[in-house]
Amino acid sequence: MPTTALAQRLDAAIDTSDAKAVYHALHDDANPTLAATYLEARLNEAANLPCDLPATIDEMAAWITHHTDAVGAEYRAYLAARKNGAPRRYFKTRSQALYFIKAVAPTKLVDGAWLYGVLERWQDPDYQPLIRIYLEELGNGVPDKNHVTIYRKLLEQHGCEHWQGLPDRHFVQGAIQLALAAGADDFLPELVGYNLGYEQLPLHLLITSYELNELGIDPYYFTLHVTVDNADTGHAHTALEALRRLVPRVGDSAAFLRRVAAGFRLNDLGIGTVESIASFDLEGETVAMLAAKAVVGKNMHSDYCRVAGRTINDWLADPAQIPQFLEKLEQQGWIRRGEPAANSRFWKLIHGERAEMFGVFSPYEQQLLEDWIATPRDGSDPAIPRVPSYRALRRSLDTLDSAPARNTAPRGVIRHTFPADEHAWQSIGCELRLLEAQLAATASKDEAMALLIGLMAPNQHHTSAGLMATRVFNRLYQ
């Protein structure tokens, strides 16, 4: 996608060691120059990392099978240990699980982006496996299957939308994916290798799915990847098929495969899932959250609100005082550490529809406070009541809403032409009608596909227009 001269000058000024800046720049404008510079830097960084990818394509099918079997055996051992009383491996508290959801948001919100650049090769059958993977990452245009849409809903549901302030390392993988999207022509072998590595089933995906459900958090985004990435008919299999089709028959295939391995190594840069989970610090995260709240709340309390002889406004005037403020709240009985949060008067001020501070704290922030209160100062196991699993909760809700849904979509050109989806019909407005008109005005299939591809970019495919464009592209591509 071409960029303006001004955009190129601005991107040239971006430090490629600043993953966050690169991430936002490429998300807004797919500049091939910036993408190439960033990818070269990351490939150099990853050059000496270990790589267990076989050197030949003939060995890769067995390698994928062996990897899948090993992950399956480790997961069975995990389940057996849990059945015998072992604690959760990753998430000590529900707030840690929500922190993880926020911590990986920069990557999940560009899920599949690395494949966007291959859409322009839609007439070349050798690119069909990669294009099919990208379309499935986009849910084939169905909102409830679009991976980014699913993750956005998960973030919003739990008040985890404010991820932009995460440390730089959290943006590395997302920046790599966006750079591959913009540099597909020049970095095709690396893209194929990255895709091959990314689509292999990791153990942490199975465990996080299990533990999120256990904590009452919808694991669908993660379980969806367990199924679509399977080694038999899923993306892991398709990724190998893409390599088989694209490795050169004439030319230096060994050099191509060396570049594939270099792209494979890119998966190991940045902060990994397990490391991001382990980086959670309940005390530090709670204090940081309250310090951020103090910036807004330091002038919002009446003078009669006092703790240890000082007004709340006085305590909140300096965020550095938050730890001492919490100690005073505990000393004066407002907070009862190590007990269920419901036993603390402070909790009752923020939780419940009639609470004096109702709406001040997001669901994630409330969960932080609840878990922090319930956790003793010595860090031993918190006094947190058991919650029903997400699936158990879903079954209970389903019994309350057993009436069959009716398709009330209006009749018209779009409904006649494309698969039914009630959410899409409800969201149709001027923008989608304009898209339909623009498609009708195109002079050729090539022109129509170019229009659709522009709307299927990583920063647009989850919008109403992008979802519709994906459905149309999918139909025309068949």
C-alpha cells in the first residue's frame, strides 16, 4: 500500500528498537520502507537463536507430528496433576488471568496480520494456502469468528482495553506481524517461516484455555486456536503445504529454506506468553492502578473524608503516597487483608450498584482490588471464594434463554448474494451501502478484488466494512 512522502519521512525518523512506535506506525500506515528496516533489525537479533526446524521439507511433517504428540503428552500430564490436587500452573488469581489478557493484547489485536500482504497474489494458486489461513483468521468475514473482533470483545468485557501503556517488549511480536504484512514481497521466505512457527500448537495455549475457563473467563479465543491450528486439517498442516508450494523449483531452494528458518526464529523475540504471565505483580499492579486513579481523584473527595487525620484529597495529591495510604486503610479497619474482600468496608464503597464509588473502577481494576485484599501480606494463598467455570455459567445462562433465534435480516442484494449473519444485517448503514455501490461500479474482477483487499488490512478487517469485504472476497475467491 503506497505511502505519502511525508509519511515516509516521519517513519524514517522512528527508532526501530522502539517496537511500540513501529507497531503504531505500521498499524496506521503500511510503509514498506519502515517494515523492511524493522524486519532486518529483528532478523539480525534472532540470527543466533536456537532453531529446531528441520533443514529439509521432507522431514517437516514428522517434526510437526512429533511436536504435537509431545505437547499432547505434556498436557495429559498437566491434567493428571490437576486431578490429583495440583494448583493452577499459570494463574494464581483471576486478576492475573485478566492481566495476561491485557498483556498479550498488542499481538492478539493484529492476529493474522503477517499474511495480509499475500492477498495481492490471489490469482496465483501457490499462494492459496496462505490466503486461506488469512481468511480464517478473519473468520471469513463473520463477526463471531473474526479473531480480532473476538479479542476486542474479551478486552471490553473485562475492562482491559487500556493496554497501550504496556512495556515495549509487549509490542515486538505485533510489530513483526505488521512489518511482514507490509513487506510480503521482499520477505516472502521469512513470512512463510514465521507462519510455520506461529501455527504450531503450544502447550501454554492448552493450559491457559483450561485455566481461564476455570476462573470464569471465556476461553473461546484460545480454544478456537487449539482447533484451527491442528496438525491434521488445520493451520499447522496448511502452513507446511504453503511452504511446499512456494519453495523454488528453479533456483537456490537451500537459500530459500535458510531464510524460512530465519523467519521461524522471529517467533521467539519479544515477551512470550509464559513470561508475560509470570511478570504479573499483584502488589505493584494494584498500587500503579490506584496511583493512576489518584491523578483524577485527588480533588474529588469532601474534607470530612479522612484517614489517619488527613483528607483523602491530601493522600491522593502525591501518587507516591499510595502504599502508605493503603497501610493506613488497613490499620484503621477499612481493609481486612487475607480475608474475602466482602469483609472490608473499603470494598463495599466500590462494589455494588449502590456503592458510593460505583463506576469508578473497571471490572479489571475491581478484580485487582478484590484479589489484593484477599491475599495476605505474606503472599500466601488468597481467601478467594470459588467461582463457577465459564462453561458452567454459560450453561446456566442458556437455560434462561432457550427461545430459538429468528433471522430477521432484510431482503436485498447483499442477503441474496452472501451468507446470512444477523449481526451484519443489523450493522448495515451508509458505509456498507457505499461499498456495495462501489463494487457494482467496478469494471473488472481485478478492480473489485483490489477494492476489497484495501478493506481487509489489519487495521480495518474487523470493522463492518472490513467484515463485509472479507465475505465478498471469500465468495469471489472460490
